[in-house]
Amino acid sequence: MLRDRFGRSIEYLRLSVTDRCDLRCSYCIPTGFKGFEEPEHWLRFDEIERLVRAFARLGTRRLRLTGGEPLLRRHVTQLAGRLAAIEGIADLSMSTNATQLGRHAAALRAAGVGRINVSLDSLDRACMHSITGRDSYLQIMDGIMAGKHAGFDPIKINMVAMRGVNDGEIERMAQFCIDNAFVLRLIEVMPMGETGRNTAYLDLREVQARLTEKFDLVPQAAELGGGPARYLATRDGRSSIGFITPMSQHFCATCNRVRLSVDGTLYLCLGQEEKFEFRPLLRGGASDAELDAAIRQAIELKPQKHDFTARPEKIVRFMAQTGG
């Protein structure tokens, strides 16, 4: 099992297959940004598979495909099938904005993707247009329902809570998720890049108290995917609401994940600069033993905690560059 120098077990790899996205969410990709990674620098499918096999040999059990928007990568369903077949990978999931999910849901499920997280910040079409930069609401909703029909379980709805933008409809989103047996995950904005720092932060502790009273929520005993969310559940157990609070109640002491960007850069923390480049090793003839040793070396770089609170200006890269 991979352990960092602070004793944390690193069992979760978030793998970006592209930094491209067909949306321009206000808290993520800057308007007019054109500095995306050149395709020749993207890890090829064989390279991705080889690196994931190495992580699996060392104890990684959870793998999430991310982006950008991962469904924009050509033949990503084929890649998912290859990764699902790797010995040791027990949980393969995907984060998506769902604009393309209607066309791919059944094939992804058949390939071995078991769970999906869908970014949905509003149930108001005009508000979603404002947040995402395009009229994407109906396409996203079609994708979510296609995912439900395909049998993904659970479907998690990720809502970035923004003061003055969508905070007035959090209860409505909670009711929507309860009605559809989805898992709602409310996420605090992180000051990643100029986009993140310019988004109005909302402390989720006040929201949690309000939702607990309104929906009669109780502590959630079941583990839901090994991530950082703290969950409450409806009394009938049909739905859960999670709170991801990197700012108000950070979870650095239990962080179990690392992020691999599309160009093979492993980021050890969203709020720090430590990283390790794997593309030169993969394209330079490194042996399996050398690859395993490099992964262990990289994990040793993982910092104890993020620096978002003390130095919010520190991270200039935005989320799509890091890998979701």
C-alpha cells in the first residue's frame, strides 16, 4: 500500500484524459483561455494503462476519469474498458458535465464505469447559461437521465455553492436529488487561479444546519466512494447530501488521493505546487521497477496540507489544468 510521509494511505488516483471542456464555468476556466496542452503531449492510451497498472500494483484501488470534460477525448469508452480490466482496480468512476453523456452512458456502463459524478450548479436554465457560458441545461439534464437509465449507482450531483449566484436554490437542488435518489454534494469554492479567487465563497456550515433541519437529515454511516465529503442522509435512506469543505473544515489529514493531468504530471495537492512528471519516464524506456520507484518517490512529495487559507493567491493554475 502506498503511504506518504505523514502516514496517509494513497489509494485514489484521479486521472485526467483531457484538459479541454465544452463549457466555460465561471469558477473554472478563464474566459478566452487558449493555453491548453498540445495533443502530442497528452498521454497515449497505452501509456495511461501502463501507469495505472503501476499504481494498482502499489495499492491504488480507486480510479476516477476526469478532465476538462473526459467525454471529449475520442474513444474514451475503450480506454475505460481497458482500465476496468486492470487487476486491483476495484472502483472505476467518472466526473462529467453530462453534455455528452446521453450518447455515451450505456457504453460507459458496459465498459465497467460504475459511478458518475455530474457537475450541475443550478436547476435554472438562465443561471446555468450564466455559469457555464452556454445554454447547456437541457443537454445536461438529458445526460443525467440517460445515466440513470443506464444503471449508474450512485449518481452524484456536484453543486459548487456560490454566494449571490446559486445559494438561493440549494434547497431546490436537494429536493431534486431526493426525488431522483441521487446523491447531492455541495462544494465550497477553492481559490484556484483567478477564476476561483473571483468567485464569491459560501461557508457550507451554515447551509448544512439549514438543510439538516428542513429535510430531517441524520448522519450517514455508509461509505460513499472514499472521497472527502461528509454525508448526511434522509431518514428513509433513499438519498444523501454530502458537504465538501476544503476551506471551512479542511480534510487534509485524511487525504487519500493524487491527480494525474493529461500530460502525465502528477499533482500531489490542489493547494500546493509539488508535482512529478511521468511522461519523460514513460517515453524514455523506464522499466516497471523504475516506474514503481518513481511513483513511491512522487508520493513522498505530498504535502501535509493545502495553503488556500494562508496564501489564496499561491495557485495560479485552474482546476481543468490539474485534473478535476
